[in-house]
Amino acid sequence: SSFWDFAPTALELAGLEIPPQMDGISYLPTLLGMPDRQKQHTYLYWEFYEQGGKQAVRCGPWKGIRLHVQRDRHGPIALYHLEQDPGETTDLAEQHPQIVAQIKAFMEDAHSRPEFEGFRF
């Protein structure tokens, strides 16, 4: 889960309806010890604007990272298998182009243009 899962969790704890347009998934089943009932995100997405811009996607054991996005929005994506390489030391992008393509599609789907010009890429 991620920080945007807190609001749906709090709403469910309070017995309130989770609005359908709200990002996030309640992690109450996990808190109640019922991980088999826990919904999962297909992927998690982050953007960072400092140091030239970065994008990251976590999907299962995989993490894809694109650096210097402000300079090259379609630059290469580094790929790491976090269960086997939690320190992100071995880029596996060349060995798994189909996973890189899926992560790229997730990045394109999740990216939205910020209102503040300084954060755009």
C-alpha cells in the first residue's frame, strides 16, 4: 500500500462509503489479519521533480525507474527485481523488455501534467 491508501482505510474504519473516484485501496483487511481479502494495486506510481525529474513504478517484484525526465521524457527505464535485488544494483531491463514495456505503459497512463510549470515534464 501507499500513502493514498490511508483515506479509504480511515473511511472504511469509520463505516463511511469510499467515493468511487478516490485513489487508493483500504488496507483494513490486512490490519484485521485477513490478507487473503486484501485488494491489491496493479501498480504503484511516483513522480519526483527534483534533480531533473524521475518516474518510478512498482509492479509485483519489479521496479522501473526513469531518470532525468525533464531532459528526456522518453528516456531509458532501469528495471530491478526487488525480491532478488533490494539494493537496486543490477539493471535487468535488457533481459526483460516485455516488463519494461508494461512499466512504460503504466508511467504513461499515470502521468498527469501538473498545474505548476516548474514541476512539468
